[in-house]
Amino acid sequence: MKIIGRILLLGLMAFAASVAGAADVAGQWRAEFDSPRGMQMYVFTFQADGDKLTGKAAVEVGERKRDAEFTEVKLTGETLSFVENLSIQGNDVRICYTGKVGADEIAFTREVGDFGSTEFKATRVVVTAVANAPTGAVTNAPRADAPRRRGGFGGPIVLGPDDKPAFPEPPAGINVKRDNIPHGKREMIEYDSKTVGTIRKMQVYTPPGYTTDKKYPVLYLLHGIGGDETEWQRFATPDVLLDNLIADGKAVPMIIVMPNGRAQKDDRPGPNAMATAPAFAVFERDLLDDVIPAIQSRYSTHTNRENRALAGLSMGGGQTLNFGLPHLDTFAWLGGFSSAPNTKPLAELVPDPTVTKAQLRLLMLTCGNKDGLIGISQGMHTYLKEKEVTHIWHVDDSAHDATHWRNSLYHFAQLIFR
């Protein structure tokens, strides 16, 4: 019995030694990691009140700074967990952190819904005395071995000689409504989606003077992961922008279709838009089998590939490349604006460059030079350049933002259907 008692005691002592206490986590920890939004630097601060922990962080993303307050901070054994609630493109996103606590570092997994995860390490900020400082003065110095650029879908922004504007900056007022010109019509319509098994909505713009006596080309315009069929209207007012371009003779009169690229029965972004990412892949069949036929049955459209274009922002940019390049029998004009990491491998999208070159009328890739997702589009540009597939690569002085998407649409709309 004494031997068993000693074994149990030793086991309990070993277990206790392996369990981190709140006091062990308290203090500051520094981390740097890649993400779809670019390089992010966090200085975590945890405070202990008995066994209770609270946490916050000072965050830097490029030149942008913010403070984050954490909720649901828990320490169970060696596992630290908490939640950061972040607003992205007007949508609340729940980011969950789980970390294994060590003596001088915490190995974290950062999960952004079901969209993806990042692994990184936060190292304890060492408190050291400052030379020649008053007694008791201290400074926080990060450890020299603090990790850099680990994990994530995004990456550091490294610009090359090709990463420059292909177009001049648009003039002011490109999407300001003008009263002295004809205006088109924008309406919300419903269609029967057999792919999803429900009635879905999409916005449709018809140009000034629309008539069933003639046929029109169609641009299908896809939104980002936090948006829906109204996002393009909020970001860029395509109806006003096209009215102005058509009035100035800079764009062909066209129909613009803004569907919901989240192909599931509850197609709202919800509190965690990232969790709906799989539905964006399903939208390929909804677009080809349901959306396009519904538009062609309701509006006076051309039905050949030369009069059909596909473009999108962020997640919609990835969809454009994923759906458009394999279906050049359906779309001849493609525009990927700051395309997201849902973009498929390049060799899969362009397996035979000769076939792609023969069918593609226009492929326009754009991104901002302050956008942490630029690596996705840079890789596509490099691959196409190596394979001698003609395309436009446009990099402006923007981030992952509405200004870039509005300006990209302004340039793209002037080139298609010519």
C-alpha cells in the first residue's frame, strides 16, 4: 500500500507540475504571423485574479493599429483558449485561439471559422532593467528568438517589378449619380435554385433604354465572403457607375447580375461568415445550372460565351478564377479582384495554356499593394506570364477594400464585350 501511495503521490506531483496556473500565463506575450489580411503583430496581455484570467492585445496589421479585447478566456491544464470578436467588411467574425502553454512560449492555433487556421508561437516579453534608469524602472524587450512569418494563408507583402498600375487612377465622381443622363434599372428578383433546393435572390441591373427588341451581354458579378447579393451595390453602386460609363461612351450597354455566391439554404453571412466558405464552392453548379438559365429566360440576353463575363472581389475573385477558367465555353471575359485563398492551384485552372489562350478574350487580375492577399494574384500572374497567356495585371495603391473593387470594376467594364 505504501508503494502504491508513493506512486500516486509522484503521479499527482508530476500532474501538478504539468498544469499551468493563471499566474504562469499572466504578463505579456509577443507574436507575429501571416494571415489573409497580411502580417499581423500581436502583443498579448493576460491578467490573473486568482484562477480567473482576462486578456487583451495591441494589434498591428501593416500600418493599421487596433486594440482587441478577448472573451471566454480559459486555462485548462496547459491549454489556454479565448475568443476575439472582429468586424470584417461590416460582418462579425469569431476568431478562436487555442494555445499550449510552455515556460516561455505559447504554441497557438488561430481558427477563423471553417475558413482556415494559422499556427504560430507567442513568446514571453522579458522584463529587464533599463540601464541608467531610476530604480524600479523596467522595459519590455521581446526575445531575440521571437518567431517570424509562420503559417497562414496570407503573407508578407513583397512587391516585384511587375507589381504596378496598368491603368491611371480613375477620375473623381465615377459612381456619383448624374441627373442629366439616362439611367438604367436595378431590381431584386427571385429564382428557383435546384442546386440549393430553395428560392434564392439576386440583384439585376439593366442599362438605360433596355428593350426586348435587342440582345444584351451579361456580366455576372460575385461578392466576398462577408457579403451577399447586395454587397457590390454597397461597395461600388455598379448601376450608377455603368450609367455614367455608358453615357460617356466608355462601356457597352450590358446587364449586370449580382447573385448570392453562398449556395446554401440559409445564405446569410451570419455571425461567422467564414464558416460558410464551403457553400461558395457549391455555387459553381448554382451559377451554371440555375442562375444563368434564369437570367436568359427572364431578360433579353445573348447566350454565347463572347457575350458573357464573370468577375468578383476577394472570395468572389477566387470563384471567378475557379469557375471561369475551367468553363471558357461559358465565359470569355474574366476579372479577379484581390482574389482570396479559395483560388485553386494554377496548374489545375490552366492545365493546357494553349487551349486557354485560344478561348480567353480577357483575363484581368488586380490587387492593392497594401493587401496581404496579393500573393494569390502575384502567383497567378507569374504562372500566366511563364505560360505566355495574355492577361492584365494591375496593382494599385489600395488595401483589401471597397475603393480597389470599385476602381477595378470601372476599368474592367470598359474593356469587356468589345
